[in-house]
Amino acid sequence: MIRAILTDIEGTTSSISFVKDVLFPYSRERMMSFVAHHAADPDVAKLLHEARTLCGMELSTEAVAEQLIRWIDEDRKAPPLKALQGMIWEDGYRNGDYCGHIYEDAMRKLKEWKAQGIDLYVFSSGSVHAQKLLFGHTEYGDLTPLFSGYFDTRIGPKQEEASYRTIARQIGLPPASILFLSDIVGELDAAKSAGFLTCQLVREGTDLDPSAYNRAANFDTISISS
Ligand SMILES: CSCCC(=O)C(=O)COP(=O)(O)O
Ligand SMILES: [Mg+2]
């Protein structure tokens, strides 16, 4: 029986285009100036140090910002980049430059599942702060009360089995009672190896290759009866 649902964001609850065409450019345009203005803030300084460590060399503040911009272009899921993006996106949400995109079917079914007593969790490469901002500023209002917890890649990469074992331990449920939703096969493979139930979201005709997974075009067609 499914007792909890763990969901990905980009391509699952929310459109790929919102992340790639709205959020990423917003952070790309502001990264250089954000780093220049906040390099001395302790939280930012720690993240810049972490980015330098990942690069394996001492870099000037400007050079780290350039590296972070390259990582945005490469869609690198580096935790310090993701944390800095979250800080930049906060301004955009607060200024009303955009609101967090969530598909209507996802919003409706998440509410329905929660009302049925199923606990809901998020696992995204976006930082926990960024996840809360997205679900806290949707066109349907603040959806954060729906979720019992949030996980980002500080827990481990999304395509590694160990990350899902750790998440199941932290949720406090056996993996076989947790359904993981994602559009990415590598993530579903990792979750399945850890013993999770899985369902692949194939929105807007994204992945048409044959798949080993249960598939759903939207949240209305996800079966939670197994
Ligand atoms: C929290 S919204 C931004 C998502 C993000 O930064 C990203 O890289 C997409 O990650 P996901 O794991 O949700 O596909
Ligand atoms: Mg995804």
C-alpha cells in the first residue's frame, strides 16, 4: 500500500520550460551582480568556497561567478550553484516577476492524495529553499502546507540508489510503501533499485522511447492502488 509519494519537480509537477526558460535565465542574468554584492555574506561566502573546491582551484570572485554561469548553461546540478540560484529566485518571486509553475492536474491530485492521508515529499535538484519558494508562490496560492518534507541533492545525487535509501530512512517508511514520480529514467532506475514504487511522467510527449516503467501523461492517470 502506498503511504507516501515523493515527487520530482521539473517535468513532473512543473513544466521543463518554466525551469529552463524562466528560472535559469533569471539566475544567469543576475549571477555576476549577486555574487559581487553578496560575496562577503557568510552564507554566500560558504557557497562560493564550495564552488571553488568543486573547481579544484583558487578563483577570484569574478571567476567563480563566471564558472557558476557556465554551470547554468551546462545544467550542472552542483549544490552550491543550486543554493545560489534559490537565493536569486527569491527576489523574482517576491517582486512578482513570475510565480511557481505547477500543472493544474498535479495541484489537484496532490491535494486529493494528501486528503486521503498520503504524505507528500519533494526530491529535486533545486535547493530546498528553491522548492519551498516555487510551491509557496503558485497561481493556486501557497501549496507548501501539502508537503511533509523536502529533499535536494545535499542528500545525494538523484540518480544514485543510496539517496533514495536515505530518503526512505528519513521519511521513516519502507521503500516499498513510497511511490516516486519523475520524468527521468535514470532517477526512476535509482529509486527502483532502492525498492521504491515508481511512475514515469511523460508530459507534452517528452520521452517516446520504450520504457520499463509505468507511465502517466499527467497526475490524473497515476494509479496509486498498488
Ligand atoms: C526548485 S525549482 C528549480 C529546479 C532546478 O533547479 C532543477 O535543476 C531541476 O531539477 P529537478 O530535479 O526538479 O528536475
Ligand atoms: Mg525532472
